[in-house]
Amino acid sequence: MSWFASPADAAGRLHEAGYLADDATATTSYLAGALEKPLLIEGPAGVGKTELAKAVARATGADLVRLQCYEGLDEARALYEWNYKKQLLRIQASQSDASWSETHDDIFTEEFLLTRPLLTAIRREEPTVLLIDEVDKTDIEVEGLLLEVLSDFQVTIPELGTVAAARRPFVVLTSNASRELSEAVKRRCLYLHLDYPDAEREREIVASQVPGLDERVTTQLVATIGRLRELELKKAPSIAESVDWARTLVALEIGDLDDAAINDTLGVVLKHHSDQERAVKELKLRR
């Protein structure tokens, strides 16, 4: 499968899928498919890293398989594990009928294998986007589990042998850069850094997602979001929250984003009380 025919094709199809990609994003997305290399996307939370993987799946008609990373993630949750309860039942049922060697060979088969996201994506014959989300949240040891997948697109199961990809998935790893990833992982990936968009691009994003919002209010919203991101907040507003704010203004039929409107709807974009207090103080809003 050819994921994208060119960077321009990637930009156009991603746009049709609801994702406005800049030149660097479109080019790197094209190359990730053409070179069959994983794409590592770093940047602050809420800039569209995960959404890019979803958009690639929508644009290409592929299925999305997602591995959500977290502290404590292990092989059993990322690759595969055996269905121990089912194996035990089979052992109990065959105790009097078969030798242990026969029983052992019987219980370590496909029937008892529980596939997790990495192995699921490797084994799929249909076009697949594999999203390894927030990889920086895992323990560094987990990166070792990824190396075989990212290098050779295969997984070794001691009891069954090596499972090679029937069709290489389009792999996207995302990271908020909370810790530095190993050089071994980075070497295997193309790299893309996403940051908050400039005002013009964010206006385009908001306008495309919420066409019912007045152009003047869109400009006011984007300007206010920009001011909020300049403050020292626990959590700066994401692009998704900008879109949510726009939808809120449409729902409330607000035609002017004045101080009162900002004050009344601030909870849509700022989810920490301390952030709201700082915004009220810095933007000189009244409560």
C-alpha cells in the first residue's frame, strides 16, 4: 500500500480528514509511509500529535491500533500474554489422557494467545496505523520491547517463534518530552516536533472545525488563547480546547468575546483553579 503519493497529497488528504498540516508535517507524514519508518512526534500536550495519527488513519482508510503508554506498562499489556485460566482448564481436562510434553505443546498455541496492541498491529493484513501514545510515560525498560518492532517489524514469541509483519503498519510514537527517549529508539524513527500553531494557522483550524463562529470572534478567541499560553500556567490551552471554546461561543450565541464572556466561559479552556485565578489577574477580568 502506498500511504501517500507525495507531500502535497499528504497535505491534501489530511486536510480532507480534518487535519491542517503544515509543510513539515505533510512531508514527514509522506516520508514515514514511503520509507516505512516509524514517526516520532514530540511537543507539548494538546498540539495535535495524537490527532495526526488518527488523521492518517482516516485519510488512508486504515484501522487505528492504539497502545496507550503509562508507568508500569509491561510486555503482557504491550505485546501479548497467555490465557492462563484457559490453559489451566485444558491441563486439568487432559491430565489423565496425555503426557506433559503433549499437554505443553497443546496449551502454547494460537488458541491460548491473547494479543495486545503491538502484536495485533504486526499480525494484521489490513492497512493499519499503530499509535504508541505518550511513550515518554513508560519506564525506560519498555523501550527495549519496542526495538524489535521498530527495527524489523517482528515479534518473537518463545513458544511460537518469530511473527513477522504481513503488512508493515504506519507507526506513530508521541511524546510530551517529559523524559529523554533512548538514542536506540530515536535512530529507528523519523522525527517531527509540533508546537502550538501561530495565530493565522490556529484561526484556520478553528474556522475549519467551527464554521458557524463569526470571523471577528474567531480572531478574538485566537488572540486570547495566545495571551493565555504566554502565562505561567499548569496547563496551557490546547488546540482542542480552542475548538471547544469556539463551539461553546456558538452554543451560547456570543457575538463578542468581551471580558464578561471570557470570564463566564474560562472553564472551557483552563481546567485548574490556580490557572483561572492567574488568568483573571493577568487579563484584568472581574469576578
